[in-house]
Amino acid sequence: MTSGTNEVLSLKVMSLSHSPIDSQVSTLSLLPCNLENGEEEVLCVDNMFPLLLPTTQCRLYCGESFHAFISITNSSIIKANGVVLKVELVGTKKRHMLYNNEDNYSDIDIGDSLDIVVKERVDEVGLYSLTCQLFFTSNEARLTQKKSYKFAVLSPFNISHRLYNLDEGAMDKKTIFVEVSLENISHQSITLSSMKLEPINIKKLTELIFELEDVNLKNKHNEPLYIQPRCKYNKIFKFTFRSRGEYNNLGTSSREVLELKLRIGWISVSYGDGWLDSYKIDLPILCDQNKLNKEKNAIILKAELPSVNNRQEEFKVFLYVTNNLSIDQKGVSIRLDFDQLLPIIILGNDRLYLEELKAGETVTLELDCQALVSGVYNLNGIYVFDELEDKKICQLEGINEILIV
């Protein structure tokens, strides 16, 4: 930053949220990266309804829209000429240029200000950075100023699904039920506005006729659906598919799948409408009965962990290993990929041997964990392994993320 910049223009950035319905619901606060060296500022915004300046920190969830109020004030006795403002939002994979007036720069007279509001939907889970760059000329000197703010974006839902095959005794017609489970892992109630499955590759499967039925619509009501924190909502979809005539045996091909996309819409008390469509389901439509049973009956691994934890403080993760097969399983172990789990540190060995997992049995394991770096992290490096056949059986189900602050 050029010396003397703060004496000419003052750059302030504040995050905004919708006016909360519940007065106890906090709103999002952006914190400068250099909190240790920064001075505390008292910020205020007048007449910004329905956007409101937050006072305490709140979580922004993937699928919602981020708002920020940016104010550039000339509180000096010198006019600022050719003021250019560039605002960029950087996520884990994407960069978004939210504002750039380089082609239409402006001057800021003494006592005047330039105020803008930027908005961008965040569709990635992880740590975001909002960068504001200011360029201007004062007393024939070209000055610059830059500020960066970081905030975390979490997933509001833990999503899982199960497949059930209904054998109707006909080779040219099959029915599969898809049960989708939605768990609210946020810290506020969510109003679910829509939840539906959309086929992705249906145009490529020209030899088949599909029928999709929402089983829950039989109990349709007009009241809003509220999902409390740590509560689940299950929805069942019924898929019926048949051949068009020239393909009269659905079991002849074993590689075709119907790709489905789950689209969820909700209303947040702090940030308005939000939606997600990143969860995908592969429906095995042309496989035999044994493969469908294998899809339904398998060994599954789930986890229970806190959504937020302080860095350098230990926390516990509970693993649940369930054998849905009709036979006992021997030589089963839990493997921990320490490199993939970083910066989360799991104390103990990287292999947990179960010896024998009986049919229908669920085994609970407890892990002592610690994280030394702030951010949003997941447990993708945990999976079930077959020691006898030397192969991976399954990995951890759902979106298992934790915010380290």
C-alpha cells in the first residue's frame, strides 16, 4: 500500500444480510486478514433495508448469495482523480470479478463518497476471499490501496441416498425406488421450498421409456416445510422404466446407468433463497437382480462429528460401520489416509481392525482428532478396506465437514 493513501481515501467493506425474522439469528461478519495489526472500526449503514449491517458472525451456506457494501470516502482536503475500484471474489476453484469501473472511472471530491453493493451466489464449500483494489491519482501521484477479507462457506445439508429394487416379474419393465435423506447440519431452521430429481443423460438412453413419480406428493400440503437443526427429511422417488419394443430384455446390457441430479431449494432467514444441485446419483437401470441387491445391501460407513471446533482443541469423531449383507464379513478394517485428512490430525494408528463384522451388525469407533489451521475441512480420507482381498470396500458417506475457527 502506498504511503499516505489512508490520508486521501478511506476504503471500508461490510457484509450484508437480509433482516432476520428471528432477532436471535445472527448475521455474517467479514473480518480483515490482519486482525492482529488492524484497528477496530465502528461501521454503520443507513437506510439499507432490506439489507442490514451485521454485528456478529454467522455462517454463510453453499447455494446462498453473498452481499457486501463497499464505501470509498474522501475525508481529506485533496481531490482524488481517476478512481478505479476492482472487487474480486476468489473461491476454492473459481474467481468472480464483481465490480470493475476501469472503463468508467470517476473522481471523488472532498467530502464525497462512492458506495456500491456487490452480490454473488457462492456454490463452493470452503474458504472465500473478497479482495478490493483501489487505484487513484492525487497531487499527480498514482496511489493504490488493497484490502482482503476472508469468510467460510459451509454446506447446510448432509445428503445420502438408498436404492430399492422392486421385481415385478417382467423382463421389459422394472421399478426402482430412490430414497433421499436430507439432514440439516446448519445451526438454524431451514424452510425447504423444493426437492426434486432431474435426469442428466436421459437423451442418450433412447431405447428406454422412463416414468418418474414423487411418492411424497400423495400427501401434498401447502404448508411450508421447516427442517430444524440436526433433523432429517426423507423423500422417496419412484422410477419405472421399460423398453420401447425392439429392446425387450432389460438384462442384456449391464453398463447403462441413468445419471440423476438432486436439486434442492430453500429459504434462509439471513440470506434469502438458496439452492444446490451438486449431488449426483447413478441409477443402475439395465443391470441384473444381483447387482441391484448389491447396491442395496452393502457395508456402509458413516460419521458423526461437530460442525464447528476451535483450532488446537481436540474433538471426537464417531464412525459407524454397518454390515447390511446377509453374511458375516471377516478381515475388515478402517483405513485412515493421514495425508488426505490434513490439516486434520487423527491420533493413533492409520488402521483399525474389526476382525469380524457380523451380518446386520453396526460397530461404533471413536477417533480423537485435532486441527491446527483454521478453515473448512472434510473426512474424505477414511474408508473401509477388505484385508483378505486387498481392496477398498466403501468410503465415508455424505458430506462430512467441520469448520475450524
